[in-house]
Amino acid sequence: MGIFLSTVILASLFLILGAAFAFKSFKKCAFGFLRSKAAALALVSVSLAWFLWILYNLTDADFGQYKFILMAVFGAAGILSFKYLPDFLSVRGLSVLMLLLLRVFIDSAYMLDETYKCVFVAYCYALVVAFIYFGCLPYRMRDFFEYIYAKPERVKILSVFFAVSAAALFLTALTY
């Protein structure tokens, strides 16, 4: 995937999030997502499949001689998470999926001599930090939603932030 497409996809995700937070009905969806078994099943399954695919394609230089052992261990951990870590599993699944997607995005910018790629990469690394945090402490996403929805001004500010970030990323994509 090229850096232009990666930037446009990230900008589109920000635009969708900004529009979603602008609607008052999104609050119910956001809080419902946190403990949704259907979302957990979908996100963890896709994340697990993607991660196992990455492990399957390891070379010998990257622990490739152990790839089937790694696939068995991580596959079992992913499946057992439904039994032993069901609380906020959708947040964990989203975190892993976003980290895998951000890996592709950051790889698309690697070794390119583009002047404004640092805007795109800065957003990517900020999201990496955020999703590592939410993956380790998934209940903090609930706390984040409670904080945001405590005052209507905060929801508007977050919505505008996502919209402005999307515009900045779209403009950055035009410079490639």
C-alpha cells in the first residue's frame, strides 16, 4: 500500500469518527461497543487471523523456524481470551486490529523522502500509543467516553478535532 492511500484511509477514518461523535445517538453505540460480544467476536477473529497470517509469513531471520509454535501459542491465546478475558474484549480486539493497520500505514511511509509525511507519521504514532494504552487498560476507553460525554462541549471539541485532523491529512495526501 502506498503512502497516498494510507493517508487517505486514515483521514477517512478520522472524518467518520468526527461525524459519528457529532451525532448524539453515537453515545449509546460507543458505550454498547465496550462490552459487545458480537464486536468482540468480529474484531478478535479478524485481528487473530491477520496476526497469524503475519506469523505464517515469517522468514528464518525473524524466528521463522518457530513460526508454527508461535502460531499455536498465539492462536490458543486468542481463542482462550473469549473464555478468560471476556470483559472489554471488543476494545482489545479493536486495539490489536488498529495496531496491525497502523503497522501497514507506517511501513508505507518508510524510507520515503516526502516533505510532509511527518504529519501522517505523527498521527500514526500517536494512535499507536493510544491503542497500546487502550489494549493494556481497556476499561480506560470507558473512562474516556465518560469524560467526553460528561459535557456536550467536549464532544463538540473532539468532533472538530477529528474533522480538522482529517482535513490536515487530506491536504497532506495531496502533497505526495
